[in-house]
Amino acid sequence: MKYIKIKIVLIIIGFMFISMNSFAQPKSFNEALKMAKKQDKKLIVDIYTDWCGWCKKMDADVYGKSDIKDIVEDDFIFYKLNAEGDEKITYQGKQYSAAQLAELFEVTGYPTTVFLKPDGKVIEYKYNDQKMSSLPGYYKASEFKKVLEFMRDDKYKDTDMKTII
């Protein structure tokens, strides 16, 4: 009986942990694109793999923070794309696998974050005077918050990202 109670408590704690780090997100990439357009919001594409330790750390330490969650939920549509998943995606009139889309987004490692305009076009920005279209790697919550504000406030149009992180 004591073993069953412990097991139930652990299951409840597990569900609480999962719900703390998750956003309400569309069921597919294509649905995320439609939502972004309809709600006139930018789309965050968090590109990850199941085996990636830094991806899990980003979920827990960054996306799990309440101030990050608030910005994402208020100002963006959020979608997690498993680069090794079997999702079939239609993007800008062409069919892609998740891996092919990650390649199109110039992903070279995980995690990588890509920001799309409400019309689905990739947001390009400058970092150290270099044109970028994806944000590779793990960022601390304080740094990532600045990135979110940078994208939300359209600073990517005329400001080098190096000035904020």
C-alpha cells in the first residue's frame, strides 16, 4: 500500500513538472503557421532532438521560467519541431520531412531556434554584422528573454543582435 502511494505521488509530480515546462502548442507545424497568420504573431520554432541534453536543459531552465512563458504565450506562437521526427510538412508550397525542414532552416546543431514572421517567412537578423536566420545553441533565460524582446519588438530590422546579448 505504501509503495502504491509513493508511486502515485511520483506520477503527480511528473505531470506537474511536464506541465510547468510546456506551452499550449499547435498539433502540427502547418497548424502553427495558420495560427501565426490568423493571430498576426511571429512563430518560434524550437528545433530539437530527443537525445539532446542541451534541448532538455533549454526546456527546463529557459522555457520553464514564468517570465519567458509569459512573453512566449502573449506575443508568439510556439512550436517544437523534432528534427528526427516523422512529421510531414508543407512549407511555402513544398513538402518536407522534419529533417529536411531543419536543413532548410540551416540547423547545424541542437537546440536551434528559428523565428518566422506571421506570413511564415524566416526572420533574418544580424549578429556581429553576419546575416543569420537561425539562433543555434542554448541560452540562459536572461539572455533568451532579450532575444524574445528583440524579435517581438522588430529590433532585428535595424539592430545587430550582438548589442543585446
